[in-house]
Amino acid sequence: TSVTFPSTLEEIGASAFSSCKSLMTEVSFPESVRIIGASAFSGSAIQGNLSLPHNLESLGSSAFSSCSGLTGSLVVPDRIKVIPSSAFSSCGFTGTLTLPAGLEEIQNDAFKNTKFKGELSIPNGVSIIGSSAFSGTTFNGTLVLPNELISLGGGAFNACWRLSGVVEIPENIISVPSSVFSGCTGLEGVKLHKDIEV
């Protein structure tokens, strides 16, 4: 089963294609789409590359969660300021992740248990990274936390065993949450500033 969207479509509502196991196809969005609602494709059988429309402004929680058939890389459009909770959790991406320069917040479980390759580059303007946001992911290389970061959730990078090097905690973080780097066996260390609470 496939789906064809009209070229003038602006919004895909909440749970529109949730758990559609017969939708075993690559989905192509028209550039007119500005909103993809909560759980719009959650648990569906969509496959292949996910190319989000450039005009996308709002992405609902769990919009693509558990879409294990998705492969390739993901580019989050420039107009997205917040990646909501579980938006892409447990997706099967096999390529790289590109986040927009204007991103401000990555909520709980946003990319949990995804299988991206390559380094994780978090834009400098991100001030909030939620609990388990990147837990269980397979990014490699050195993790650089943004200078603007003021909130880091528990387990944010739990079990990211392929990360390496030394992670420096930004000065605006006043306490290190529980299990934030638990299971990150490849890390060589964590650098704390003098005012931090552990």
C-alpha cells in the first residue's frame, strides 16, 4: 500500500497513519506540509529514506517513533526549533543525523535507540537536552555539548558506547543528572567546571 499526498497539503494530523502495518513504502511529502502531528506515523511500516519537507515548522511527539523500516540519513528542516519527545525513537536510520542551526530543545527520548552512524553534532543554540534523548544510540567520535546548554536530563547519553574522547560539561549546567553517561564505555573522561554539583 502506498499513499500520495496532494501538492497543497499543509498538515498531517495526530495519529493519521499510526500503526499502519500495510504502509510498506517510502513516503514523499510535498513541500507545502508545515505540520506533522503527534504519533502521525508512529509504529507504521514506512520504509526507506525519510525526507522531511523544508517548510516543516512543527513536529508532534512520537511522530515517527518505532518506524523501524526507515533507513538512510535524516536532515531535520531549518524551521524546527524543538524536537519533541520520542519523535524518532526506535527508528532504524542507518546514515547520519543533521540538526538545524536554530534548534533550541531536544526533548525526552527524541532519538532513543536509533542507529545513526557518524558523529553527533549538536547546534550551539540548544539549551535543553531531555532525559534519554540519545540513550542507546550508536553515534561515534567526540561529543561536544553546546555552550548554551542549561538543562541536561538523566540518562541523556546512556549506553552510547561508541562515543569517545573527553566530554566537557558547559558552565551553565549546575548539576550532573543520574546515569547521563552510564554505559558510555568508550569515553576517556568527563571534565567538570568548579561550581558543578555531583
